[in-house]
Amino acid sequence: MTKKYAYRSKTWLSSAFCVGAALSTVSAAFAMNGTSSIKFDGGPLGSLVLSGGATGYAYALSGTGDAASSGLLGTDKSTGAEFLNGLIQIQKPSGPVQFTIEVGSTTSMTLGVKPTPSSVQDFPTGPLFAGYITLAPTSNFTISAGQLPSLEGWESAIDWNNANVMNTDIFYVENSQSRGVAATYSHGPLSASVTFGDGFDTGVWNFLQGLVTYSPDSDNSISLFGASNLGKTGLNAGTYGQTSVGTYGANYINSTMVGGYYSFTKGNLNLVPEVQYVYAKPSTTLGLTKFSSNFGAALFVDYSFGKTPYSLGAWVEYFNSTGPDLWFLNPGAKGVGLSFAPTWQKNYLFLRGDIGLLHLTDLGVPGSVGYGASGTSRNQATALLEAGILF
């Protein structure tokens, strides 16, 4: 089974991709918030804003064993601790010329996938997680260029932007940071963004992403997103973690994706259903022998308990892979999962637990390895305890 890096790292659009007011409408309603950012005078640069955070977690896994440790499904290590994300961001968020610089060490945690260490070497830019200049000639139009976040999907790999520590299959198959040029236009309740660049950080500029959001009021918004490789990215091109496209998975980089999500807020409750479909066409030069695809659907729930420091995040997911290519866990894998994450946050500090269960309704193509020492189990339970600081 081809090893797939368990890493998808997208900056949340509302906090790090400030290229227009329209993008801020897709931020989570009750996901954790830092305290007031530090504002200071940058001299000739004008007013600047400093923010950041650092988190780590301890974990316990079921379904561990030598057979499971051979691939993505689980590990032979049932307990452990990892540093998760540590980022510092400096922004110039106003004026005709703006910029964002974000540096640090990052990783993400996906339900059903073995934990991976945080790293400053997952991008060719090293510890530079995001770095771009934005031109804002008008109040409703911007152009940005540099190391940019993805326009795909609801979830973020930066854990404190999500209501749960663990991410879904939907998030796992999405594009991450990449170099490119982006434009955003907003008019009333409607906004649109498009990015052209080197999707999956390959250095090959042939990847197009788009996001359209309609927000009739502050409690409702619907977003449609899409992405596609407009050509072919060869097997020897590089991608995240200095891994070749052939090793990472040519189907990811040479794919087409469509999806959407709807955010509904009522009082202290936020509900977000999301669906996504991604596919790769056959290509003999890329080693893609047959059509393959991955469908994912999820419902995210975030509830804040009034003015208390407590909140609860939860989600339930369904995923279905077809064809011979690895999208998530195993080629042809199908399953369901759920996650519950109670959170306590006060001032700069937060403490959060996350309990998840993933069940494979189909292990995948013949010969696929499941969880546990025998590699035949279809279940894995994960428990996390996370602590962090935000500012």
C-alpha cells in the first residue's frame, strides 16, 4: 500500500487569508478565539497586528499492532504525546498594500490515521507557513500573491480554528498551502475568490481553485468550492515534505474536486453540513490505470454554553472511495466516523478533549490491511487531551 502523508495544513480563511471581507463569512461561529491580538506601530509599514498560538496533545489509540503500523491505519504505538501546531503571524490588514507572514511548525490529526510529529519542513518554504502580499485597490476587490492557503473545504489543519482536534476524510484529500496568485471580489451578500498556482506545492503552475459564498445575513451562508489540475503534474515533481508526486499519490495532485457547505447559526448553536467529491481520470503516463474517486459527507456541530468558558464540538462523517487509487486509509475504503470534543477556554489558555470512533464498512480492495495486530479489525477508537495557548 502506498504510504500517504497524514498532513493537510490549511490556514483558516478568516484569520490568515485576509484578501477581502467576503472570505471572513466562512469562519466558524464558535471555534476557539484568541484574546485581543497585539497591535503595534510598524513605522513606515503602518499599523501591524501580531497573533499566534501553540498546542500539544496526549493520545491513546485502540486497534494498534504490527500489521496496522505498515500503513496509514493506526500504529503499533497505542499511547504517546505530540506537539501539534505553533505559529506566529504578523499582518498588515489595512491600506492599499497589505501583507501576511506566518511562521512556525505545523501538522494535523485526522481520525483513523496515525499521529504525526509537527514539522517546519513540510513546505519548500521551510518554516514559512504563509506569506503573501495583497493589493486592495478598492474596498471590495483584492489581489494576493505568495504562499497562499487553500480555498477548499470547511475544516482547517490549524487545530484552534476548528471545534474538534481531529479532522475528517473530507479534509484529508484536500489541497493545502501552495504558491500562487489569488483574486477576491465581493458585492453585497455575494463573494467570489479564485486562485491559480502550483496546487499541492509542486512548483508546477497548473492548479485552479475557486470559492463562491452567499451570505444573506449573519446567521446563514452557503459556499461552493472547486479545484482542478488544468494539465498534468509528473511523477517526479516535488510536493509536501519534499516527497515526489509518485510517492505522495498522483491521483491527489492530478484531480478535480467539487464541494459545498452551509453554515447555520441559531443563538449558541452552529450547524455546518458539507459534501465533497474528488476524482482522478486514468493516465498511463501517471500510472493511474483506472478512474478513481472519493466522496465524503459530514455534519459539524458547535455549541457554546452561554457566557461560560465551555463549548462542545462534534461531527459525524461518511466516506466512500472507489477505484484502485489510495484516497483515504485504503484504496476502495468505505466507512463512517464521529468525534466529540468538549472544550474549556479562558483568556489565553484552553484545554480540550476529543474522543473519536472510526468504523470501516469496507476495508477496501482485496489485500487491504485494517487495524489491530492481525490487520483485520475495521474499528479504531482515538482519545486525545489537548492543551494550548492563543493570543
